[in-house]
Amino acid sequence: MGGIGLAAPAQAATTVPPVPPGFHWGVATSGYQAEGDEPPSNWSAYDDKMEPYGNSVDFLHRYKEDIAHAKSLGVDTFRFGIEWARVEPQPGVYDPAAFAFYDDVVAEIERQGMKPMITLSHWVHPAWFTAEGAWSNSKAVDQFVDYANHVVPRYAGKGATWITFNEPVIYLLHELQQGSNPLTALSLQSKLITAHNRTYALIHRLDPGAMVSSNVAYIPGAEPALDLLFLDQMKVDFIGIDYYYGAALDNATAINAFINKPYAVKPAPEGLYYALQSVHQRFPKLPIWIVENGMSTDNGKPRADGYTRTDYIRDHIYWMQRAIADGIPVIGYNYWSITDNYEWGSYEPRFGLWQVDALTDPTLTRKPTDGVATYTDVIAHGGDPATYQPVIKPGLCNVDNLVGSCLGRLIGHPTPTL
């Protein structure tokens, strides 16, 4: 774990400086979770066994409203996903109308003065790809790269940042959970690495200067081992991490996330510091972008502990600023998500800055949460105020740095030196 061999804990700062010039603030969404009008895919089959998908939050027709909301926050980056199943509904057959939609999304992001972060695969692949054996098919890598070769040239020169595969470890986990043949699902690992690396080269050829990565779902305590499966074998220009949950000796509630009850997890904002530290120690030459970070509520209800989205945003930004002040090269932060959406089988977990009652409100009205004003203020001032102190105090001995965090706790200074 990250704490072994670290120097003694540093004197804890009482203030945090603002983020450096050029820092990227963003929001995120994904294609399948938000668009509605779902095309046939692996997930359109899976959700038949779960809560009905309906029309999600209809980003397909309301993207201008959501992009305008993002602009109102002051962000410079809007992350969205292109649905492979939508643009290639049959093998080798590409849908001009689907591409016209994504053309409009990118144009609207540009018109609002932002840059796109484009995800090519967010756990969803076409139904025909599944029928052909998915990632066990000998043609799978070529098929994905062909798809990428149709997407990337359309948006080259737009200042895009590219994510090839979202959270590949979770992609693999979902395929196993949803009843895929284990041998078929496990073939995803090697094929996906090859597909990523070929797509990485493709993007750099077609969109020179663009930054490319594959973001990881940060699993506290296990991430160094999990990175051996994918990230350590992938070519990336930055490390993209999705941080939602930490773990400490007095906080093991992150297990609730694995049963799709993320609102039952006790937040551990200080864990973001240790996650960033761990990543930086293992990839010291690469910058880090927090591609996803956000808090869920239970169907939009206030949390029982009184912790608000305002508290969550400010506490996590505080620890990010502490990490930057300690020399960790964090270059961006995206809040997940711009609106509530379909959380992989349920509309119950609500992460949105704008609440949307997908099941009960036929108008799908976007209702701002307290997080809207808070995130707007954070961005306007380059982070939290210098004297901000987190609402949630550090847990007892963080699993990503047991030695450093335990020693720091003993003497009252929770962050160790690098």
C-alpha cells in the first residue's frame, strides 16, 4: 500500500491555495445513461432484468439545455459519450442521423465556449457485437478500431480530450455479473488493451496534440493491483481517475457501492488526497485528471446524516487543492454528473447537479440542486477559500496509506509528505 516507506507526516497546512492557471473544470455525462431512445446493445438486454430504462433523461433532445447549464457553471470541459450501438447499428453500417446528433452536440459545446471530452466506450457495445461473441471474437479489436476511425476524424481539431474505454475493470465486472460466458467476458481484458493502444495511436495520428486516456474507477486499497490488469499496459497521456469512495479502519461503507446503493456510502473526502498520492507515486511523469467525482442521494432525498452536495463538493475540492499544493500534478476536475440519469439498472441513485425525476416527471424538468451554486462559486474562485475546513474529518487510518495516515492521525496532521 502507498504508506510503506513514506517519510514522516508533514506539517498540516491551515490554508489551501487556488488551483493553478490552466486548470480544467468540467462536468460529465455518458451516452447510454442519459440519451434515451436506447439502441439494441448489451445494456438494452441487461436492463430488461432491472428497472425499466424508459427514455432516461432524454439528452438526445435536451442536450442544448444541459450544455447551457454546464456553461452557466463556468466549466471549460463537457464530457459526454458517443454510443457505438447508435452510430453503427449493424456491422459496417454507420447511421448518418446518429452522427448528425453528435455533430450538433460538439458544435453546441463549442458554441458555448467549452471543449469536449469524448468517451468512445462507456461499458456499452452494439447487440450485433454481442451476437458475434463480443470481445472473444477474433475480429473484435478491428471492429472497435474501425468504429473509432469513423468517429475521431469528425471531431479532430476541436480541442477534444479523448477517453477510449471508461473504467475497464468495471466493464469486465459488469460483463461477468450480467451473465456473459466467463471465458467470453475474460477475453475482454487482453482485447481491450490492444484496442485501446491501437486507438491511442489512431487518435494521435488523426488529432495531433490531443490528450488520450482510459479512466480508472479508483478502488481504495486495491488500485495498484487492479492497474496491473489494464492501466499499466495502456498508453496514456494523463491518468484519469474516478474517485467516489475511500476506505479507512472506521469506514468500510464503500461496499454499498457494489450493490448499487452508493447513497449508503459514508463519504471519505480525504481519501481523494491519498488516491492522488498513490497514483502519482506509481505514474510520476503523468498529469492526473479527476474525470469523475460526485455524490449520490437516495432518489433525491436529503441524506440522513445531513451531508449535502455542497459539503461533498467543497470537501473533495479542498483535498484536491491540498494535493496540488503538495506537488501532485492534478490538471482537471469533472463533477459527475450534470443531471441525474440511469445508474446501470436503477434511477434511485441520484448524482446530478440538476435533479431529474425520470420515472415520475414526464416533462423531465431539470431542477437545480444546492450543488449548482456551490460548484459555480468554486470555479469562479479557483477552488475553496484559503481558510476552508472540511465538514467531514479524516477517517482512522486510510487504507491507501496506512502508515502515513495512521501516524498523521496520531500527531494531528493527516497528510504525509510525498
